[in-house]
Amino acid sequence: MRLAAIYILFDEFDNVKYIGKSVMPHQRCPGHKKSKPWLSRYSIIEWVDESEAGEREKSWIRYHRSIGSPLVNKTIGGQGISGRAHTPEAREKMRISHTGLKQSPETIQKRVAKTTGQKRKKWNDESRRKSSIAHLGRTPWNKGKKGSQVAWNKGLEASEESRKKNRKAHLGLTHTADAKEKCKIAGFKSADLRKKKANEKPIDSLVGQRFEKWTVKSLFIEYDEDHNRRIFYNCVCDCGTEKLIQFHGPKTFPRSKSCGCSHRDAMLRAQAASAEKRRNAKKLKECG
């Protein structure tokens, strides 16, 4: 069941001037201010089923006219279609009629001046309760559609003309000092958050494991002056050399296969082989 509200608009002298119906009265009533400058306040008479709202509106209009209220309603009420949807043809006509239209600088300036410095109003408990009643039984338009919604321009490449327009519109634009300061603060906050997550990340100890000639003996953790966590492992080579190796990640630890003894052993073997080769060559020369 979808509910609709029957509401009354009052003038500055608290006279009943207009009666209407809406499923979202807290959005609809303030919208009357454009065409009804005399609007002082509004009040909701009752909440009824949407299918009965038209008849209830007519009944309230008849009642207030009978008691002499100066209504400005031009009809007996009950008009309008709830949940009306435009046909594709009507949408196309509206799109064509609005294509290329731009607001004048004066209109833009008025809109900016009207909204500058405004703060978003917080709903009180009564407003939340009324909104809950108004939306009772309605199914959200995106229920069950998670993951199935695709942006209309996904995969589309911008034309060369669009790129030129975008480039021209942004040419020469720079951030203000205030915007730069906000970006700087946001960057610091993001860096602090990443640092906090990195410091809180659990450590999978490698103590006792073996990597080539290294054997991990113990774990050591320290924090630098910027409170960044650094992890070290005390490793022992097969030759007996101990070394503190910093841990940068499981894919790169450790960055060496040994303390250097493998390279020394390889060099000694190469030198011995070269010396043996020279001695053999000398013996062949003497025998020949």
C-alpha cells in the first residue's frame, strides 16, 4: 500500500488558500512557493491510500468552500495521475526542445547567490517518521539489481571534438590557494590512513624457515621517527655469518641467497679450475 497526503497551504494571515495531494508532501509543498508567493506555511491534514487520495481531496475542497475559505483552487480536485511515466516519444521531444538551451548569466548568478552559505537541514524524528510512513510498502527501484547496472558511457571513447572542448574548457585553470590547502590536508589524511593500516596489518612470522642458505632465527620490529613500522629478521648463513635483513614483502625476502660465501666459493672454484687448466697446458707443452 502506498500512502498519499492531503495538505493545506496557508497565507500570511493564516487563511486556508489551497488544498492538494502528494505522496511526497515535504518536497511538493515548498515547491508551491514559485507560483504562490503568498505561501506562509503548510500543514498535512491526513494520510490516505493513494487510490483514495483524489476523492479525499475533492471532499476537503468542498468542505472548505462551504465554510467560506478563500481557496484559489481552480478545479474541484482529484486531477493528476499518480506514478505517471512519459512515453519514449514524449521524452525524445523534451530532449530535442531542451538541447542547446543555456541559462543566462543572471539566472546562474541568482541561483548561486540563493544557495551560497546554505546548510543542509537535518531531519527531526517527526520528519523521519512521516517520511517512513510515506515510503511504507514501496520497493526500491534498484533492489536486486546490484552488479547489473552499467554506466551508459562505459567502454565508449570520447570523440576528438569532445576532447578538444574538454581541453579548451580546462585550459589555464588552476586550483585556488584554499583548494590546494584542502587537497594537501586530504593527502595527509590519506597517507596517515595508509600508514595506520600498514602498521595494523598482522605479521606472518618467518622464524624457523629456510631460504637458500639463510635460516631465520628471530624477529625484530622498530618504528622510525614518522611512526612507520619496519620489520627485520635475524638470519644465519650456513657458513655461520649472522645478518639483520629487512622484510619488504614475501616475494622479495630475502634479496640475497647467502651472506656472500656462495659468491666467494664460486670464485675460488673458478680460480682453481683456471689454475688447473694452466698447469695441464704447461705439461702438454713440456711433453710435446
